[in-house]
Amino acid sequence: MGIYDIELDALDGTPGVLADQAGKVTLVVNVASKCGLTPQYEQLQGLQDRFGDRNFTVLGVPCNQFLEQEPGTADEIAQFCSTTYGVSFPLSEKIEVNGDGRHPLFGELTAAADGEGHRGDVRWNFEKFLVGPDGSVVGRFAPQVTPDDDAVVAAIEAALS
């Protein structure tokens, strides 16, 4: 089963936010509004602006599991992302990425290893998973790797070609 077949609602409750990305290269990122890494939203939007017309999207997935750094309601999260960072890419409903309540999406994503061989639990907010058009995970990047890092950009470009 590909990633795009997993049921996940958009932040506003609209069903099928993953299905809507089927056939695209998608950078799935667990996000939080009150984290030291939150400024990565700016670089994520930069990727969306740079590659969005080439069958690419970022998908932000709010999660409150890391020191409760995403405590807001759906409306508060949407407002923050829009007004603070001009986010135009889709956001999903708030979910859990680790533990017993882990959403099936992250059950699939976390099976992939990053460049250092880490697989399994998401380590922190802003861990990035690159998904190919067929729904397979083609890359994983640690939270501290910025979205505009050469390795991330190169992986996106390779997946788009």
C-alpha cells in the first residue's frame, strides 16, 4: 500500500489530504508552531514556491507529542502558519507520529532510514520524509537538516526527474 492510500484529513477536516497528493513528489514534515525549529516553515514554503509547479508539494503534519509544542486548535494552527510564514502548502489534521497512537502514515514513513541509518521513531519536530509519485518513501532527513539543505533539494530534484 502506498502512502497516498492512507486516510488522513486536512487541517480543516476535509478528507483525503494524502490522496490529493497522489502522483506528486511530497515532502511530509511533522510540524509544530512553538518549536525552536519552527522557522523552517519559511524554507518549507520556499521549496513549495520553487518546485510547486513541477508536481511537488510540501505536506505539513501538526503534532503535539514533543514537549506539547503544537497545542493550538486547527484554526489557530492555520492562522499561525498563514500569517507568520505565508504557508500555502496543505496541512493535515493534528496526529501522533510515535507511540501507541501513531497514525498509520507515520507507521509507514518511519520504516525508512535516513542518511545516517536511523529508522523508527520520529526524533523531533520537523523530521522530513520525501515520498515519490508512487507513494514510496525515497528519502528521510533529520529535524536539524534544513529544508533548503543541498541534500534535501537534490533528493527533490532527483525524485522529480
